[in-house]
Amino acid sequence: MENKKGVFLVRKLRTILLVALVALATRSPGTVAQSAAKTATVPDSNKSFDPHDLSGVWRLPMTPKSNLLFRSTMPEPPLTPWGKEHIFPGGITHGSHITVSGGFPGQNCDPIAVPAQFSYLRFYPIENIQLPGRIHQVFELHREWRDIWIDKEHPKDLSPTYMGDSVGKWEGNTLVVDTIGYNGKDWVSEDVDHPMSDQFHLVERYTRTNYNTLLIEMTFYDPKVWRDKPWSGFTRTLKLQDDQLEEWICVPEVDAKFNQKVMKPTYGSEGLNLPKDTPKK
């Protein structure tokens, strides 16, 4: 029941209404979030589909539990001196393993951006809106968005941003997305214990393998952190949802109250995002 309660808390993490937050602290039926996700998933079928159509609402299945983690199957390349100097004090905070860092992407309502947003697709879905010349991508968590421009080149006068600049091209039935122009102010993901630099470079490969399955394969590059070594092995296998995104706006004052009233009493720290271990009693 404690694990279910943890899932329920995360599903409603930092909602706008403080009344709802207090209710979350006292209720235990974590199956609410789980059942909603399960019933929204479009069943597997042999229905025909256009592999170049990535539109729809997508999320990670609620099981297995490993979907909570956004980790590579490959070891991280050796860090440069810059990378070592920027390791978070105390490392990463997860579950009952409280460390000095106590941080996470989007803390204090900061931008999360990609690739860190892919950490949370189990609880907060993503919507792809396919338009002429671009794919408009909306993340429910923090209501963030970006555009993937199809068959275009990166501008020569890029202004660095949290999301960077994304361009895509089709290689057969796979959309290859190239993103550069990051401002270097964000996390890579909550499972990487150092930030990205302003030289971070993300390559994503989107393949719709059947009607209700979308495979995303990612490779990270960052010369300032890993020299010329790529870090591949990051994947997300998403399922099509018969659902729509909910309004999710991060309000700093409410966020702080939630951390004090719910997260700290339950997990022993205000600096946690997704609980990876059994919550404290």
C-alpha cells in the first residue's frame, strides 16, 4: 500500500489546489492514478497506421517499475575535468537515500526541458501535434513545449534556450531529431549526477513500430563533459492513449507548501521528485 501511495502522490505532484494536496497526504488509494493510466491506453491491435504519423497522446506504461528510471543500458563515458567539477554535491537524491544535493529537474518551478522530461512520461504524458513542416510537442508536466522542424537546418544565429533548437528528417520510417543550442542551465535527467553544458547535443530517433507503440532512442553528446564520446542506450517505449493532457501549472508558493506538508513528512526530504524506494512510515 505504501508503494501505491507513493505513485498516487507523484501522479498528483504539485497540483495547483492546496486542498487537493492535503487530501493526497491523507488518502491511500494509489490505484486511482494507476487505473486511470491503464484504461486510457489504446489496446494492441493489427490496425493499419502511417509510420510517418507520430501524432497523439503518448505515455510510458505503468508497469514495469523500471519505467520510473531514465537510465542508459551503456555506462557513462569518462568525465572531463569540467564534468567532475560540476558533479552535484552528495550526488542524486532518490527515495529514502537522502543526500546533500536534494535537487531534481524542475525544482522551484524551473524549466525541465528535454531530455529530462522523458524521465516522467510514466505519470505525465506527451502529445505530438503533427503540422505542416513541424511537429509541435507538448509535455503535460510544467506545460512545456517545443517544435521539431522537419527538413530544415539549424539557424546560424541560434539563441541558447532551455529546449534548444530541434530539426528532424525522415530516414525511412524513423524520424531523426537533432537538437543543439542549449543554454546549459538544466539537468540531463534526474538520474545523471551533473548538469549538461552549453555544448550539449541530443539526437532522438522516433519509430512507430505498430499502431499504439512509439519507440524513442536517444544519444547524448557533450564535448565539455564527455569529450568526443557519445552516450547512447537511452530509450522510451510509449503507448498511445485515448486521453488528453491535463492543465499542469507549477506555482512556486504551492510547490513549496507541497514540499513542506507532503513530501517532507512522507519521504523525509523536501528535495525529492519521484520516489524510487518505499516511502518512510
